Amino acid sequence: MWPPAWREHWIAWRNQRLADPAFQRWAAGFPPTRGIARRRAEGLFDLAAGFVYSQTLTTCVELGLFEFLRGEPRTAEAVAEALGLPAEGARRLLGAAGALRLVDRLDPSRYALGPQGAALLGNSGLAEMIAHHRHLYADLADGPALLRRPGQGNLGAYWPYATASAPRGMGAESVGAYSALMGASQPPIAADILDAYSVSRHRRIMDVGGGEGVFLAAAAARAPRLQLTLFDLPAVTSRATQTFQRAGISDRATIVPGDFLHDPLPKGADLITFVRILHDHDDQGVATLMTSARAALPDDGALLIAEPMSSAPKPDRVADAYFGLYLHAMGRGRARTPRDLMARLKTAGFRRSRVLSTRSPFLLRAILAEP
């Protein structure tokens, strides 16, 4: 690695060249640098046009285009009629979606589901996640205001628990939207976690902040003898009863209402899970959760943490760009590195911790900690 002073001089020289219009024209025409220059220019344009691309995807999801194309190729006229669009509007949408590989154009008049569109249909809950981004996009429409007043826009209102005073006073009507979203997006997350760590070795699992109980239902399917405890806000846990009934595991499940930032966690579980929980909270909240988990666990127990994590100091588009601004708009939290989380676990009384291998580490990493 270069010494810091050399790297700074190199960056200054590089930036001076790249900002020079004459150098840009030369690099775009000089054969050895032409490809690099074009890729950089295309990358910069993609950044500028990214909102258009994301809105194309959102529009396809909201109109149900991928579901309509699931069974067989369709003509542009059939798409227009089914989606309630004028013919020209349908053609523009199909053209944009085709450029993004969301659909494939088979001939001048027919379109089929593209590779990206098919992948989206195969990821349960992803459409709901994309649709809810309208709240984030509304906040990002005024980026400076978002940075100056985090949590005071659309996304902060969508996640009412993100404010310090909200959790104890929330009613069932205020948690419906985000609770349903978390439940819908949970199955692939749960599968990734349960592939990374076998819960069948434990007697009882307690999912803290478990919402509608989707993760516990998935864990129960992997381990038929496993007993289940769900701990979350009263307004949320009322929705978990239906999940357990549908899965036929009500006799194995215990629901304990409470506020994990203020109430002690109940004892009795030898595995506690934090699934997409810690990154929603500030450092004090993380310390509280880890300390509470250690107090609730027996000496032979374990804590499993699973969520998006940062790759810092390496730049990370998911952690730093997406979740960095998403959590800021929500009003609280940040993506932390595994090293940061493991250091905090040690402070909370966990002697050993290790990172588990997951299928999609750019979206989800897991840490297992033991007392």
C-alpha cells in the first residue's frame, strides 16, 4: 500500500487530469485509454440517470408488469390494456424495461419476462420492498433537507418506532404497513440465515424484534423439536399469532410483548436472535440490546446477529450509499462492520464471536456470539 502522502499526491494529480476537458477528449480518442474513458463516462451517466432507472423498476412493480408477463409473452397492446396505459405509454415503459433487462423484446410486437424481472419474481417480498421506496425517494428529492433533518420526512413516518418516544405508545394501526413489509421480505432472509447456522442444536430460540413471527416459523420448519419465543412490541406481537396458527406451531410458540430497549429480555432460551435489528439503532441502543441478551442467556447459550454490515474502510455501495442514506432518512441507526459489532459483543460479556458465511454477504452477514 502506498504511503498516505504519495496516495494524496496521486489523487490530486489524477483529479486534475480527469477534470480537464482537453484530457477527457484525448482519453476518449486514444486507443489504449478509449475503453476506460467510455466506461467511466457511462458510469457517470448511470449515476445521473439512476433515479430514472429505479423509477422504471418501481413503475413495473406497481403496475404488475412482471406478473402479467409471467405466463407467456405479450404484445405491447395487450400490456397497455391490462395495465391501463395508453399504447404509447406501454411502449415507452417496455422499451425502458428492456434496456434494463427487466423484459426481453422477442420481436417488434411481443415482449417476455427478462432475466432481472424473472429474478425479482423469484424473490418473495422484493416487490413490496421496491414499492415502499416511494417514501425514501420522496425524502431524497430534497437531499440537503434530508441530511439536515433526519427522520422528519416520509420514511421517518413510515417507521414510527425509529423515534425515541414512539414504541411504547404505538397502536396496531400504526405498525401495520411496516410490519407487513418486514414479514413479506423475511422468507429469503430467514433461509439465508438458517442455511448459515443450524438452529436444531438448540432447545429454545427467542427472536427479539421478531415482528409477525416469519423467521421463527422458518426456524420451526428446520427444527421440529425447537421451542419458540417471540419478543416484540405489543402492537406487533398481536400479528404473530396468525403466523403461528397458519404454520401449525402455536403449541410450540410463546409470545412475550415488551420493549427491548427498556424491558429485560425473558430468560429460558439458549439461542437469541437479532435479525435486522441492531442496524436500526444508535450505539447506546446496540449496547443495551447486547447486554440484555447476555443477561438472558445461559452459559451454554448463543446470540445470532444477522443484518447488513459495512465493509469499511473499503467503500461499500450497499452499506454506505443505500443503508447510509436510508437509515438517516429513517432517523436512526447505521450499518456497522463485523469487527465493530464483535468488539461491542466483548464489552457486553460475550467471550467468543465469529462471522458466519452467508449466501449474499453484500446484503446480509451473520455473527455468532457465545458467553
